[in-house]
Amino acid sequence: MAIEIPSNELFKVQVALEVRWSDLDALGHVNNARYFGYFEQGRIGYLERVAPGRKLVESGVAPLLAHTECDFLAPIEHPASLLVGTRALRVGSSSVELQQTVRGREGGRVHAIGRAVLVFFDLAAGAAVAIPQPLREAVRLLDGV
């Protein structure tokens, strides 16, 4: 199966990371589970961009991770400087689908491509809710979706 690698220019939010020694497995590569931690840092960077501070959580609404997946394309070895790119692909009534990449900062080699679905949740009611309009507008302005 051929995997389409998105252009780096599509990702207006990029978080810089350094690979830590503790990220490695016995083979000297970044452990596959750590990629999901990298994606998490990318999602947090994205949410900080479209909803700065704690305004969203303080309003009683929080994005919950409903789904995540990763295609591993190339191993990462220590030391390495990385960029985690995150962009919105789709905005639904109560969810946002994100695409993410893990790239080498030098040379831009793509090591992984991920996808995540965030569902917006009313913490008091314990149920999914519509995405707040200011957040929806911020995502539209940033990523055009």
C-alpha cells in the first residue's frame, strides 16, 4: 500500500522535539509507543494555537482523544531533532480529524504519519457537544476546513 506523504508546508503548526535517550528501545531506535507521545505533544501545540491558554477547559469543554493511528515509515535514532506537524483535515459537529507527521528537523525526512480524532466533550454533562464556534472559526482560519 502506497502512503501519500503530505507536504511540510501544509502544517502551519509544528512542534520541535529532541529525542531523549529514554525514548529508545533495545535496538537503539525510538520505541514505537513513543511516537504517540510525540503526536500528543503536537496535538497540544495545535490546540494551544487555536484555543490559547486554558479557556477551553475552563469553559467546561475538553477535547478527548477518540482514535489515533500511526504509519511508521522510517526508524529514528538518537540523537535526533524532530518536528511534529499537525493540521485539521475535517471538522464535524463535535469532532475534529487531525493529520500529523514526525519529520527530521534536518533534511525533513518523514518518519511517521498519524491521524487522530478528537471529540469535544462537556465535562459536567459527560457527553459529546458541538465544537465551540470560536474554536471552529480558528481551525477554519488556520487550516481552511
